[in-house]
Amino acid sequence: MKDTLAQVRSYPVSVQLLMVNQFTINLGFYMLMPYLATHLAGPLGLAGWTVGLILGVRNFSQQGMFLIGGALADRFGYKPMITAGLVLRIAGFATLGLVDSVPALIAASAATGLAGALFNPATRAYLAADAGERRVEAFALFNVFYQAGILLGPLVGMVLTGIGFRVTCLAAAGIFALLSIVQIRALPSRRGDDAKGQESGRPERVLSQWRGILANRPFLLFSFAMIGSYVMSFQVYLALPLEVRRMGGEGDFATTAVALLFVVSGLSTILGQTKITTWCKGRRMRPGRALTWGLLIMGAAFLPLLLATAVPVPGGGIGLWLLAAVPPALSALLLALGTMIAYPFEMDTIVRLSGDRLVATHYGLYNTICGIGITLGNLLTGAALDAARAAGVSALPWIALTLLGLACAAALHRLDRTGRLTTPTQPVPATT
């Protein structure tokens, strides 16, 4: 951990602030969001479809607005969008704890989603710009802070929610308020090179910018090829917990085993991310090769679960507990390993394929594409889980997810072999 902190201190102050920024954002977010559905369905007594609507609005407003958020960051600068997103999330979180009417809850949920769409692309574009040639290593460190917030947030939220959900909401809003003050006072203003070039002339129309990005075929192919990585990594929240509960029941054991999944995923990233990235860089691994290996390992993450389907299910006792807990935990560890290999090179590849132009907008479109892919992928995964139960073929979801990993790795290997991941796209001439 000392080595990680030493690496952080070697970067400019702006990069250090962005890493702390992301840790704090995830801390505040995961303090609240895992317990929101229980609050809506329990104390507020809302129907299941209403709870789903409120939660869905948050996801839709974030995924649907990433492109807008990125375009605004490229037009007006990174710091204003980061600050605006933080302020909007203060309002959203505070409102979630203070209101009980459905329209107000929907508005608050939409605000929290829009906030993420504003600061996420801006943060990543800012980090890429200020980290310079060390941006792969910077994104590795960024992922450590990102995962640390995810790991700590639910633990803090569990303690605060024991006092009251309103306390959790106001505490999360307070964290974002403090973070906003720090960002306003300490984070230097930063604009992309494309935005600087517009200051002396007539700005390029947004639609013209978007047409240029949509004409960037290597970037779009890369974005679609990477959808599978997000579908697979999301199974830590969907398929793996469902498998634990299918095998181990709904008691305290299942709750503990599900928590273990998140601990394994988060701690392995915190402890291993920088070492793995250093190893990859030390072996002069090309970005395309690292991405291919990362997705291969993520696909292989479902093999322990596939193999477990061939083991006779014990009637109870420690044998059943081990079968319910160990294969999902191994899968979570392999998913984390694959992500650790791929993530820094993934973020770097987006910058290179953008030609260092409209970087935040590229990140925004990339997040939107992957977000839509996650939604569709989860629907298909859920359908596969249901079909497996109905047909008595428990291996079906794990075969499908393994094949998804192989297909995405093959697609990335193909893009790498044809040079589409290593040759930056030439900037599209501005149209005024």
C-alpha cells in the first residue's frame, strides 16, 4: 500500500485530486444505493414496479446522458462539469432522504443519474490529459481508488442505515458537499486541446462533432467488442449472488457468502492492480494483447461454476456450503484479475482512438454503448438463468458467459492484428 501511495504522490496535484475524488464519489454512492430499494419497499411501502421505476430512472438518466455530459465537458471544460455533477448529486441524495412522494423520488433519482453523466466523462478525460505518457499507470491507480470506495461504501452505509436511512442520505450528501468545496478550491481548471482551439474561432457544432465520432470506425468497433467485459464483470452483482442463494438458501450463510464476493473482488483489486499493470508494462505487452488476455481470463472466470455443475450436490453441511461459496468466489477473483489486466489499457485505448480530440465525448459515447450493452446482457443472462432452472440444465448460463468472453477476446485480437487498436484515428476536420 505504501508503494501505491508513493506512486500517487508522483503525479501532479490535479491527478491526485481526481483519484481522491473518485474514491469519495464511490464511497458516498455505495453508502446509499445498496439500501435504497429496501427503503422504498419497506418504510415507504411502494409497490415493486414503482421501486423498479425509480431505480431504472437513475440508470437511464446516467447511461442516456453520458454523451451529453462528455460533449459539455469538451465544450466548457472539465472542472465545471465535475463540479456541476457533484452539486447535482448533493441535491439528489438529500432529496431521496427527505421526501416520500413518488414524483419527487423519481426527480431525485434522475438527478443522481444525471450527476454521474456529467462528472464521469470529464474526470476520465482530465486524468488522461494530465497524466500524459503515464496514463496507463494512472488509470491503474484510479481503479484502486475506485474499488476502495465500492468496498468501503456499503460498510459505512450499513452502520448509518442502522440509525436511519435519512441519516445515510444526508451523510452521503454531506460527503459530496465537502468534495465539491475541495474541487472548487483546489482542482485547477482544465480544458481539452480541442476546446482550447475553439476559443479563438467559431466553435464546431456539436452535431458535427458527433458525426465525426460516429465515423470513427475503429473506436466504434472497439466499443462494441468491449461490451462483453462489462456484461461479465456485472455478474458479480447478478448471476454470482443468485447462484450462491440457489445453492445455499436465503439464510445468514448466503448473506455472508455474497458479501465475500464483493470483498474478494475489491480487495484483490486494491492489493494487486498496480503490480499487475507494472508486470504488463514490464513485459512490454501491447494494449491489444493485454485487452485480449484480460477478456480471456474474464471468460474463464465462469469455468469454476461450470465445473461445479458436474459435482453431486451434498444434502447439507459443510460440503454444501463449500460448493455454494467457493466456485462463485473463484469466479469473482478471476473476473477481478481480468479487469485489472484490461482496464488501464482500455481507458488508454479510448484516448488513442480519439486522436486526443474530444476525449470526454468519446468517453461519454463509450459509456453509453457499454451501458446499453449491460442492460441487454443482463436481460439475456437473467433469461438464461430462468431457462436453466426450468430445463434443469444448470450449466447453461456459465457456458453462455464463457463463450461471450471467448467471442469478445477474439474480436479484440482481430482488431489488434489489423492495427485498429494501435493507430490513432486522424481527427475529423471541423465543420462550422
